[in-house]
Amino acid sequence: MKKLLFLINPVSGASPGQTVAKHIQTALADRMYPWQYDTIFTNGNTVEQARELSPDYESVIAVGGDGTFGQIVQAVSGMENPPGISIIPYGVGNDLARSIGVYSIFEEKGVRGVLHMILAGKTRRMDVLRLDGETLFASYFGLGNDALVSNEFNRLRPRNLLTFMGTRKFVSTGLYTILILENLSYQFPFPIELAYRDHKGEEKTVPVPEGSHGILITNVGIYAGGAMISSRCNLCDGEFEVTVIEKIRTWWLMHLSRFFKKPLDVLCPGITQFQTSELAIRTQGQTFCQLDGEKITLAPGETRVSVNHQIEVIVP
């Protein structure tokens, strides 16, 4: 069995896959023999790819963004002896990496620093959520405005642009900003109902009026590249946070929370936000959705989200 498998998303973030692979190989040159690890590019079906390869490695590392990590979570969940998993954050938002403390190491010490963390092998447990009894995810599920922007960005993002003095990152950031401004006014064209069980075991319903901007289901404390969602977030408490973005003012406060260094529920005490381990989302039509940054499509009717199990993640 080999020690490490690096599954590299070739179109994530600021650097193309070949460049990222070379960074990893250089950083490991004095730490590990080449036959002890592999760098492999994702092939379009990352879940099946990771599921097939994972049993041959002690740890599997997502090299990319939240979507790449989420697909590896789907792959290793349910294995009898799952490998350790972690991330080298080469995505755009890197919300999972920010939430577990990996991104700050990457910013300060680069790939070498993250690899030192991975080889140290410290782990913590993390909740894994299930969507409609089928799809697993680790970070967030969203409907509405931000999902529309994410869907459009993934459709239009530069996939063959070479890195030169930050060109790739600059173009991606510029494109994302333009899409935000273009789609800022999106609103739900119908009312939505949220149903959940509170801490006392009582059934509650929350009406989300037509014209609202979004609904966020989050298991991480950081969202949208640095926004702080909730002061109550805990990755392994068996619950997730549900936040309703009803007014555009709330959307702005959410994104400004990264500068105020205070979570949204502190900046906006009257916001509709609650914790639960199981949620039903009842819609009358289709809207824009994203799961760990990847586009998904949901049929009208009831969609259920629940905490399914926990996994071990390598952390600082």
C-alpha cells in the first residue's frame, strides 16, 4: 500500500494541474520516495475514480476546491477501512480548507507547509450530510442567488489558461465578480417552506417568501471565500446551520462579514437561522442549486437534508 494519493483537479483555482503536480513533487523530494505516492489528475468522474483508487493508499488528498474534496468524501464514505482525507486548497473559494485551518497554512507556508501537516497525521471528525437519501456532501448546499453565480462561473471559467504572473487567478476572480453583479437581483419566483425538528424535538416550519434571495445549508463556518455564516458552527456536532437570505441587505452583510470579522448572525441578529440534524425543503418549482460548489438540479417538491455519519479529516 502506498502512503499518499493526490487527486488533482486540473482546472481549479490559480494554477493548471501540471504546475500543481510539480509543486507537490518538489516539496516531497526530501521527505518521501517517489514510489510511495502518486499524483493523478481527476478524469471527469472523480467519485468513481477515487472510489476505485483509494483502497491502495493510506491517505487521499484532494488538490483543488470544495467540489473536489466533496467528491472524495462521496467516494470514501461507506468504505470498511476508509483512507485519511485532506485538501491542498487550489480552488476559488476554498471554504472547507478555510474552516479546518488548512488554508492559513497554505497561504503562509505553501504546498510544503500543507504536506508537513498531512504527514503529521493529526485528524478530527467531521459530519457528512446526505441529500435526498443519495448524494453525500461535507461543506454546503445552497439555493438561489449564490448558486446561480456558482453555476455560471463553472460554465464559463477559463479551463486552458496558462498561469503567468497570476493571470489565471486574476481572470477567474474578475469573472466571478462580473457574474455576481449580473445576477445580484435574482429572487425565488415562488415561496418555499422549510420544515425541521428543533432541539426540543418539536416540529417547526419556516416560510421563505417569494422574492427571497437564497437559502444556505452549511456544515462549515466559512462560505463564499471568507464570509462567516454562523457563530454556532461546529464541524462535528451532528447538526448543520440553515440560513435564509431574504433581503439583499442580508446578502451584503454576509459577504462583508469577512471584513468585520464577525459572523452573519452577530451582524444581523434578526436573521432567520437555525440548527438541525434533518431538514425538509419544499418547493413549487425549480431554482438554481449548488452542492459543494458544483451544479445540481432538483425536481419540484420535497428535498431532504440530514446528517448521515462522520469521517476523519487530516487537520493542523
